[in-house]
Amino acid sequence: MSSDEAPNESEESLDNLVEPDIRPLLKPGSPKLTKYVILLCSISTIGGFLFGYDTGVVSGALVELKLHFNLSNSQQEVIVGVAVAAAAVGAIIGGILSNHLGRKITIIISSVFFSSGSVLLFTAPSYVLLVVGRVVLGMGVGLASMVVPAYIAECAPAPYRGKLVTGFGVSVTTGQFIASVVDGCFSAVSEGWRWMLGIALLPSVILGGGMLLLPESPRYLIQKNRLEEAEGVMRKINGVDSVSEEVHEMKAVIDAETEFSNAGVAVFLTKVVRTVTVRRAIVIGCALQCFQQLGGINTVMYYSTTMIKMAGIRDNTKAIWLSCIPSFCNSFFSIISLLIVEKLPRRTLLLSTLFGTIIGLVLLGGSYYVIERTIAPVDTNVNPDSSYYNEHCSVAFTNCDECVSFTKYNCSFCSSSRSEEGICMLSSDITTSTNCTYSTNDVCYSRYSLSIIAAMVVYIAMFAAGIGTLAWTINSEIYPMWVRGYAMSLSTLTNWSFNLVIAFTFLDLSNTITKYGAFWLYAGITTIGWFFFYFKLPETRGVPLEQVDKLFAPNK
């Protein structure tokens, strides 16, 4: 064959690749929402609960860990960030494992990671093992985030699939709320952080043990030509006796998908790149995940207790309990989103709540700005000959917050009262000073501290009702069947990647450009996202999946 003929053959290969026809599976049927399906979803969504719990519990635990291990800002960011990085890896590995070992076995493997990570964190004697435990836990989170929704979607009867899959998202936010309550319960206990992090062992064991009693997803069984097993599972799931026709229709579609995916990576990627509608859909899908994370949501979920302490709440237990408020709002408004997502246009809901999210971020930044301007000032005219003079602490800062935020030399603020001008000195000199009726090396007092809670509520309510859930909803419906798995994996990786960026940078960023500067930066980025979606995002509500790709045609 000549070189001139090769492109024609490649062109022919691309033209012969057609998307599998899924219309036979969309016809109405009469499956029931059986007790078996409810049990199956209840057990498997424990994976979502653990996902939420283990990402949320670090907020309160971090306050205790900072004191117990004397952690720097960078070390705190590592504790948070390594779990996110491991989750990104776990999400990729989860796709491979679920295809080779099955959805059920992969969920069981995730429970092993959850259990092992919980034990490591409960017993951790050092910072290094604490990090190792977070890595192990992160792998479990990544596996669960990838596999559990797929397992539920493949097992749920078609008429109930949407609600049952979205239940996974609710279980995540519920786990985050329960984590904040557990943080509060153990905040006054000696080394309570061990219980905060270790108590996840119980639901991890329930998840693993429960999954041993549940079946593999029928779609995976059909893919492996285990048709009799698949029919048995389908009968239990649908609550009907006759499922042979449905199983054979599913097999026809799965065989077509397999033939398409086996065409070769080069041919597949070439078709993705050359299909304008797919390219545009992938860009919008990844942008949704990108702006979801760059809006700073995980600064609130991972560092909410730290943020509240930054605002001047000195008592650890009080700060941890106050962090339950934004966590509850996240869970509550996620449920609200589920109730209204099919009643309002996706585009309208996203743009309106994203605007509210921007307002919330501006308010958060404004609250920190007011607090910083009203906290006690530092007297920089300290006599160098005085016993408490220090070249690093005494003349470098203008207010209490700057003084205590500079952790490198362990500076403390000393004053006659919490709102009066004071001196910044080494913490070790506080005990020898006779003027320190009020001192702190942690947070500074402000009468506007609780404004942070109000701003958090506005921000989280708008986020949870909008892009927090819509990023996943819209991603699930804008891709053709033949590219959906690849595109969803890419968008999920985008989510975890930017999640990692935020987790690793927030504390250092807040010290570099101030706390209010960090949130105003997030507001600016989210504003860019609003304009992008205003001009580029089409309305997808009510559009059949087979026709969604037409919304991204060049003339649209």
C-alpha cells in the first residue's frame, strides 16, 4: 500500500465507527423499586458517606493536629493535599480495576483502603505516619468516587436511576456534616483527633462486609458473558420474572461499545479530536469542574474550623462546633438542588447560583478585611534594650493578626486587653513579661468574628444549590455514548487536580496576599467562569441524550 492510500483507509475506519444504538434500552418498562434495590443502594452509598466524612473530618482534626504535632502551614497543607492527590490517582486506578475485576470487588478494595487508613490515622505516632494514613485514605476516596456511582447506575432500575445516583451526592455532603458533628463531640477529649479520624473504621467495615453480600452489576456480568448470573441479578433488581429480552438488548449494546472501543487508541483519539461537538462538550465539561474547584469550596470544607479561628474564635471546641453550620448548609442545599434541578433550566440555575457564589466570596473577603482593620494594633516602637525585644517579632508587624500568623519564629501578641495596642514578642518571653494580661499566639479578637459564619452560609448555599451539583449533572448528559467514559474520566481528573491546587495553596496564599485577598481572588476567578458559561453553555434540560451533541454544533 502506498503512503498516499493510508489516509484514505484511516478515514474509512473513522467513518465506519458509529455510536452504539441505545434506544432499545430507553423504552419504558415496568421495573419496581424493590427493597432489594434500596438495600443495595444503601450499602453501596456508604462509600459516598466515607468519601464525604474523610474529606470533611480533617477540618476539625487539623486544629488539634496543629497543636499536637506543632505543624507549620505547609505541613497542614500536606496533610490535606496528599489525600486529594491520592484520590486523583485512585480515581484513575478505579476505572482500570472496575473494568478488570468488577465494580463490586473494586468497592470492596476501597473499603480496605478506608479501613487501613482509619487504623493508621488512629494510631499515628508521628507526622510522617499521619501523612501515610492520609495517602491510604485518599486512595479509598478516589476509588469510591469513581466506582460507587457507576455501580448504582448499572444496578438501578431505569425509572429510578437518576434519583438513586444523585443519592450518592447527598451521601457525600451528609458524610461531611456528620464529620463536623463528630469533630465537635471529640474536640474536648484528650487526643480527640485520633477518634475523629479513626471512627471511620466502623462504616468502612460495614461497607466491605455489606458488599460481600451484594451482587456484581448486571452490566459487568453481561460484558463478561455471564448471562445467567446477569439475569438472576436483573430479576432481583427489577422485581419482575421476565428479563431475558432486556439482558439480550443490553448485550447487543455492550458488544457494540466493545467493538467501538477496540478500534484502537489512535483511531479513537483521532475521532475525538476531529469531532467538533465532542471537543466543545469536553471543554465545557472540564471547565465546569475547574471553576467548581477554583471557586475555593474546599478551602471552606477542609479549613472551615481554621478559617473560623482565623476570624478570632480562640476556643478550639467552639470553633469546631461553629464549623457545623456551613457543613449543614452544604448538605441541606445539596438536597434542595436535587429537588429543583429538574424544575428549572440548567443554564438559569447555574448562572444565578454562580452569581450568588461570587457575592458569597466577596462577603467572605470583606469580612476578613473588616476584621483585619479592627483588631488590636502592634506597637513597633519597642526599646531594643528591653528584655522582650526581638528583631524578628517586635518591629516587623502592624497588628495582632500579622504577629501571630508569622509561625516561623513563634511570635505572640501581648497586651493589657484583647482590643488594646500591644507588643509582638517571642512566645517564650510571654511568661517573663509583666504586661501581658492578654496574650495569644493563635488568633486575635475581633467583634466582627461571627460575620465569617454568615458569609460562609451565603457562599455554601449558593455553591451547593448550583455548580456544586450541576457540574456533575451537566457532565453526565453532554457527551455521546461512545466517548462518555473517556470524557467523564477527564472531567473527574480535572476536578481532583484543581482540588489539589486549592488544598496545597490556601494557607500560604492567605499569608501572602492576605485572607481577604485570597477570597477576592477566588471571586475574580469565579466571575471569569460566569462569563464563560454565559456565552458557551447551552441548555440541556429535557434534551434527549442522543441529541445533546447537536447543541455544540459550530452554528450554535
